[in-house]
Amino acid sequence: MGAARLETARSEAIEAIEFFDKHPDLGDFRSEVLAGLSLPQKKIPPKYFYDQRGSQLFEQICDLDEYYPTRTEVSILEGNSAQIAGLLGDDAVLIEYGSGSSRKIQILLDAVSGHGTYIAVDISKEHLIHSAGELARDYPELNVIAICADYSKPFSLPSDAALSGKSRTAFFPGSTIGNLDPADALSFLKNTAATVGPGGSMLLGVDLKKDAQILNAAYNDSLGVSAEFNLNVLARINRELDADFDLSAFTHRAFYDQPKGRIEMHLESLAEQSVQLGGRVISFRKGETIHTENSYKYSVEGVRALAAAGGFETAHVWTDPRDLFGVFYLTVGG
């Protein structure tokens, strides 16, 4: 698609929605990577996974046989959509944190017959405008608002007549809360409780604790897509920061740390080597790793306790027959 057509599509998307730009701090890619690679345990912030190629690879991961979370959460939402719709009400205000694949929010919108108000919150402006614009076109009776903001930090909703006096439900699917360290997860829940306010609620998707073999298989798929996804962050650093990582000199490592209750993803150096980045030389020992992501897993009781500390009561829990995944309906007292 040419530049003119892209700009036309962007303009049409903005016309279909109410757009508010909170000008979130996107961080400095170069400085954050250099800071992370200077630590005793080298690390790269996981938010940098999601360039265009990284996002495509993650979509592929979601469809893999070994990767159960996406299809399991979708089945829970579909199987309980009528009950969820009853809890949301006829004129729902749905606030989705992170506007990723639209299939999950579409289950909820279909359940409430495409009425009410949908608020998409995401830090990526262009992706946000595109995805919110598509939903506005697909659901013409839906009031669609897009807010470019960092949802991990407090932000304000617009003063909109469509929100006045109506209860709000935050939607945070995909077990994305598992990517937050426990203290950050608690802070996020407190901020969310303040956003939805008294009488508000939250639909939270959480990957549950289970046999380590199932977890390890989900992050070490037989087709190697997870490995390609992990290594792609080095390809992005090479391309955007003029570094010279040799991707063949690193390998993907993902494992479940039982005491910490989390999957850890790393990139392991296969040899003693040096990398040039931003005028700096970064040395690696053989076997040294770059920590790229955590994914915490919770028990149902653990989610209840975390939610309570964050200002929510757990009103409903839906799980699949194997208790692999849970969708939690949390409420804030009125």
C-alpha cells in the first residue's frame, strides 16, 4: 500500500472513532537496551519484541498446538458469553488494555449485541488507530474511543457523555498480567480499580499453574516459532540500532522456575563473543544469557489474593475442564 493510501486509511480510521493522545513516554530504545545489557544479568525489555515481524510471529505462536493459552481463553469466553453479557449489562462500557488481536473483544461485543461504548487503550498509536477503526466499522452502533496511553501507569478517561453514570469494565485478556512482576501487577490492579471506579469491574485472563512439562512445551514449540520470536529482538536491534549481533551465535532458552512460579525466557550466548552497539562493545561469556521476558503463573487462590490487595473482589471464576486457564470477573465495591 502506497503512502497516500496509508494516510487515507489512517484518516478514515480516525474519523470513525474518538481519538485521545496522552503522549505516553515510549522510552528510548537505544538507551534502554544499552542499560539492560550493562547489568550483571543482561536483559532487554520485552516490549521491544513487538516490531512488525515480532507481532506476526506472536500471532503464529498463538495458533501453535503446544501454545494452549489463546485457544483456551477464547473457549472460556465463548462458552460463558451469555453469563458475561448479563454481568456487563445492556449498555456496557468496555475498556480494553492493549488492543491486540480483536477476536477476544469481539466475543464480548457480540454478546452485548455491539451496543455500548468500547475504549481501546494502547501505547502504540498507529496500531491503536488501525484496530479501533476496524472495530468501529464492524460495529456501527458501537461508540468507539481510542486512548494512546501507557496503561501500566495512571491515566484519565475523557469527559464523555457516553461514560456518564455508567459502570465500567476493564478487559485485560491473554494473561498479560503474567508479564508483570508481582509488585507491578499489584500497582496495575490498583490503577485499574481507580479507573473503573466504585461499582466498576474487570475481566482478567490468567494463565494458571500447572505441570511444568505443559508450560515448558508451550514456550519451546517443536516448530521453533518461539525461538524465532525471541531471537527477532536481536534482529530488530541490529536493524534499528546499527548493532552487529550474530543471531546464529545465540540460542533460545525458556524454562519454568517452579519456586518463582514463572516461565523465564533467555537468549544464551553459544560462544565467547563481543557485539558492537551504539559505539559500545558488549562482551559475552559462553553460556551467558540475556533475560528477555518473564511469564508468571498463578493459582486461583493467588489471583483472589492479588485482586483483593489491588482493590477488587473476585465475583466469578471461569476455567476450562483441565484448569489450564482462568477468566476472572473482579468487582470494585460501590
